[in-house]
Amino acid sequence: MITRSEGSSARSFHKITFGADLIVAGGGLAGTCCAITAAREGLKVVLVQDRPVLGGNSSSEVRLWVLGATSHMGNNNRWAREGGVIDEILVENMYRNPEGNAVIFDTILLDKVIEESNITLLLNTAVIEATKSSPGILASIKAFCSQNSTEYELVSKLFCDASGDGVLGFLSGAAFRMGAESREEFGEKFAPSAEYGELLGHSLYFYSKDTGKPVNFVPPTFALNDITKIPRFKKFNAKEHGCNLWWIEYGGRQDTVHDTEDIKWELWKIVYGAWNYIKNSGNFPEAKNLTLEWVGMIPGKRESRRFVGDYILTQQDIIEQRAHGDTVAYGGWSIDLHPADGVFSEKPGCNQWHGKGIYQIPYRCYYSKNIANLFLAGRIISVSHVAFGSTRVMGTNAYGAQAVGMAAVICREKNLLPAELLNGMHIKNLQQRLLKTGQHIPGLAYNEETNLVHDAAITASSELRLSDLPEANLMKPINESVAQLLPLTEGKIPKLVIHAHSEEQTQLEISISISQHTGNFTPDDILERKSITISPGRNCIRLLFETAVNVSQYVFLIIRKNPKVKLYYSEKRVTGILTVFNQVNESVSNFGYQSPPDDIGIDSFEFWCPQRRPEGHNLAIKMEPALKCFSSVNIKSGIARPTTQPNAWVADWNDEKPTLTLSWGRKQKIKKIILKFDTDFDHPMESVLMGHPENVIPFCIRQYRIYDDQQNLIAEQKNNYQTINTICLPTTIETEKLVVAVDHPSDQVPASVFEILCFEC
Ligand SMILES: Cc1cc2nc3c(=O)[nH]c(=O)nc-3n(C[C@H](O)[C@H](O)[C@H](O)COP(=O)(O)OP(=O)(O)OC[C@H]3O[C@@H](n4cnc5c(N)ncnc54)[C@H](O)[C@@H]3O)c2cc1C
């Protein structure tokens, strides 16, 4: 029992002080991925999150699906899902939660953080004060947890603000901007007029559920009475819920930090008014058995402060795909701006324009220009309002935050401040360490000499020579133009043979195209066209092209839409081999062709996107000579996803024991082995609401065994589904060879490996 006599002076809260190498304010996806990355490299991290769970807008409190450069598979960014920790989280979520239950996603984030002994996680704890040791240096922060009535003092040399509103940047005096820049300020032609936009607003959603029996709904007194005040009220229906209702948006003309509670009330009025309309207007008899299962209590915030770093990313960086020597991350979501009047605007809910490929984000966007020990992560990074329209999505936020986590590691090791990494070889070191842990950085390859595989001779039991994707009992009409992506090396286009069927004579338009910008997947350069006469019945189409390619790259064999003709497809799927379709995906403003208004600084081009499995078959096609792009030496290319080539070793279909052998000719000391497998970087893996038909990616190696030069089994995995497998051997082994035996994932998919790394420690 506790008793206290009356006190004459005021009491203080219980107080705890923590010292750490890095303090991360905000446990959204950015803060979470930053903290995990740093902790795995040995930093002591305190992660302070003012809510009961992690994930910010991706958590069950808000329920937005995580997206990034893959853009729901609706743009031309092939194999662009973000790698590293965010990839591990999304792959895990797909395995445990293919149904997209937001509560399960919460548990995955919590699991990933509590697994890290270097992270002290403070939930329900809000950062409320900052202390500085000099005008440009943060010394400590104060945070308060209302659940345990405890005040924390958190002391560190390095801080990261990942709080969405930039609470730490604000308190510490970091320079920031809020609202839209004019066209003139950065020469951004897509900068909105004052009439269109200022800030993007907040949103709240609801989930509905069929109870199997009629349910009445009596609206709360505050529900919006007249739903017709919302110009798009006719879009409400009884089927859609969750983040499909992203357009219930409000607050873009208010102070999106300090007016948040008012904005939330307005959104509640709209949500309950919309539900009242669905239940009680009589227009939706199908809603009779529906009940409101959940209504958001915390609004999803899109935009507030953007902090100023040593570089401000702009529209031109995105659209022109400008290269930066200090690139640590990339983006690929469209530039996606919304009318500031949100749901009360007569305009469409968003104005999205895509780039032709992914764009680079430099390290200089990820720290404050005037608070020398403050990193920035998440939506607050140093970008213009227009560029923010793209960088704000959570896959991109998390990806940049991983770079921040790793930068903090180097700062700690070398006793440097964030901006000092720009000197000497530190950025190269940062990029290499990110590549090692799964971050793809456009144009860079992992080549650290500590990786023993660097000096190994690599042989394989077989290497796929792709001469034939055999026909299955699968014919599909060409309702949309289709292209087979073929990774070709310099030289002539191989002879290609495909088969088609038609009931009547018709013409088929076929072309060979490439991307003007190497590494893109926008076929904007037509090399050669053919018009082929198709006769009734089965046609064998032999394609001999005169043209050649002068650098290794993916080539598009394009067959234009002709619904009278059916093409023969294959059931075989191979790492880095893909069909894409000139298809529409309205959810990301892909209408087949992007034709922006004049003078907004955006390109016109066609969309060519893959189909989700179980669709997305390859064409049945023969190639002569065979494609030889699946060599075993690819495992030391330093690139662990398809780019201009598949960058993978792929075994022959008929190889019964696919095996890679790494030989050094002298003993090597090995403690750690890292294997990188194909979990289909084209798959967006939307984290909530949208279900997925598979919980393991069909290209992924499930079972493997690793042997030393004495044929001792040193590691084994029987149920892998992850992209990266890191094996820390119980003791350092000495061996001249490593033999990695893998099983084909299935009869239809040959075994493949992107990368193997070995280290002495
Ligand atoms: C309606 C809507 C639709 C969107 N659609 C998508 C989409 O489909 N896919 C997508 O990927 N992105 C989408 N976005 C964008 C994306 O959700 C945000 O840009 C992103 O969540 C920002 O990430 P963050 O980590 O910076 O912030 P947040 O996700 O907001 O995380 C910040 C965290 O910091 C915490 N925090 C705040 N203040 C403090 C404090 N004082 N102390 C401690 N912790 C604090 C917050 O509670 C929060 O958990 C959408 C956004 C909105 C609002």
C-alpha cells in the first residue's frame, strides 16, 4: 500500500534518463526502419513514439497501405520495390498476413523492433521539449508518457526527427517551410496556383462489415446532414471502405499542425454523414446488413512542415532523373498533388503525373542545414512542395530513413556530424554499407573488398540458356498491347518465334523498342516495326529484326492490341523475365498513355505494366541464339535485382541438383554468409486492405544447404520466404570452397540467386 502525507510543494513526475547513440523521434515507418537499421549495426537507439503502436499512417490507427516506387504496379518502374528493412517487413507481412489485416501489420512492426536488443522502445511517449548545447546543436530531449506518468530525458550526440510534423526540428529551431512554393522559386512548372493548392489535407476512413442481419444506423448529432455539400458525394457506395476513400480529405488551407483537432472533427462529420447517406438515403439497399466496424480516430496527415537540408529536391530532379553523387535512396511514386479544398473541391481528388523511371534522392536532403546533429526522415525531408508530392509515400520514407540509420552509424564510428559525411570517402562507405544490407541505389554496385566472394571463382551445376519459354495450354486474346521484356546484351536481336491464333485474316503490328534512358522501362525509342499478316488458324510468326542494341539492356518485343488474335503463353516464370501490358490503372492515374497539359514540365509516354499473378504469364517464345544472361558470376555483380540485366544466376530447368560453388584455391576464414533471393521487386506488397493470392513469392528459394570443402553441412534452410538470409556461423570456419545447393522453387520456376556475400566477421 502507498500512502503519502499532504505535500506543501508541487510534486514532479517520475523521471528516467536514457543516453543513446541515436534518438529517433516518431515511430512511423520511417522512424522504425531508421531505428532498426542503426541498431543492427550496433548503435544504441531510443525510439520515441507518442502512440500505442508503431507504423504511423501504416498502423491500424490510420490504415494506409504502404506504397513506394512500384506505385500499385501501375507505372513504368520495373523491379522498384524498396529493399532492406522495409522489404523485410513487407515480405514478412505478406507471409503472415496476405489478407492485409492492419492489426497483424502492427504486430509485425512491434516484433521487428523488440527483436533488436539495441533499441529502447518508448511507446505512448511524446517528445515535448528540446535542449541545446549551442545554437546549432541539440543536446537532449524531454518526452512524456501519460500511461506511466513518467518523464524521460533522452541524451545523445545524434537525433533523427521522423515525427511527421517535425516536432523535434521545430523545437530545436531547424529551418523549415510549410505550404506551396511559387513556380518561380525553383522553376517548377507543376507548382500549383494559390487557387488550386497550398497544403495537402488530412483524411479519415471507415471500415464496414456485413453482420448477416439488418443493422440500423442512428447518426451522431455532429454528422454532416447534407451530403450534397461534398461535390463527389455520388462516389460513396456500400462496397468501398478503408484507404480506397483517400479522397475524404480536408484541411489543406489550414495550419495542418495546430488545427489538426478541428480538421479531425470536420472529417468525422463527413465520415458519419457519408455513412448516414449510405445507410439511410434508400439509395443503397445492399447496405442493409452493414455495420460500421471502425472509424479512424487519428487523422492521417499528409503534409505539414518540410525541413531545409543542404539540398532541396525539386520537380526537375524527379522528372529529369538527375544524378547525384551522394544518392542514398530513390523514389518513384508519381508527383501527386491534391486540391487544397480537398473533399469540398469541384476538382478531381488528386493530380498525379508519373516520371519515366525512378529518381535519385541525395543524402543532403536527410539532415537539417542549421541543426548540425539532426537527421530528417519521413515526409519532412528537404524537398519542395511539388517534389514532396512524390517523396511523401511510406515506402520512399522508410527507404530514406534506412540511409539515415546507416549514416548515423558512420557518424558514430568516425565521430562526425551528418553534413561531415560529405567529405572524403564517407558517402561511398555509406552507399556500400547500404547496398550490402539490401538498399538498391540506381547506378551503383556493391564492391567492398571485405566480401570474400569478390576473389572467389564461381561455377555452377548449370546456367539457364534461355532459348524457349515452352507453350502451355494457354491462349489469350490481345485485348491490350503486350510486350515481352527480353534482357539482351550488345549485338543483334535474336531470331524470335511466337505463335498466334485467329479466326480470320488480320494484321499484327509488332515492334522492337528500348528506353532512351538506360535503366528505364519506358519503351520510348522504337528501333524497328513489322506488320505481319495473320491467317485463319494457328500462325507461326518468325521474327527477324535487322536492328541491334549497342548496350546491354531490356528490349521490348511489342505486339499491338488486336482482340481478333490470340497469343500462346507459357506457364514458366523466370527471374528477370516478364511481360508488360499497355494497360490502364486508374487508381494511380494511369490511363494507358500519359498526356499532361502543355508547360507543366511533365513527359508524355505510354504505360507498360505487369499483371498481378496468377496472370502475367510470359509469351511462349523461342529465341536463337539463346539468352545467356543468367551466368553464375552474376552473384558477384553487386546488384541484387534486375536492372539492365537480370543480375541473377539462374539454373537450368532440368538441373536436378542446382548448385553454386565458390572456390578460392586457399583456405578462407568465414563467419558470416549473406544470400539474396528473388522476392519479385515488382510486387508492391500493399500492406493492408488489399489481399494477395500468395504468401510466398514463387521465385523465392525455399530450401538450401551450404557445405564446406570437406562436404560438411554448415547451414541449412527449409522454409525460406525472405529476400535476404544472413547466416552467422556458430564459429569461424576455414575452407577453400563453399557449395550452395538450392532447390528449384517449383516445376515452373527455376532456382535463382541474386547475390552471395561472405565475410570473415
Ligand atoms: C490519407 C492519406 C493517404 C495516403 N496514401 C498513401 C498511400 O497509399 N501509401 C503510402 O505509402 N503513403 C500514403 N500517404 C502518405 C504517407 O502516409 C505519409 O507521407 C507518411 O506516413 C509519412 O511518414 P512519416 O514516418 O514521416 O510520418 P507518420 O507516418 O505520420 O509517422 C510519424 C509518427 O511520429 C509520431 N509522432 C508525432 N509526434 C510525435 C511526438 N511529439 N513524439 C513522438 N512521436 C511523435 C506519430 O504518432 C507517428 O506515429 C498518404 C497519406 C495520407 C494522409
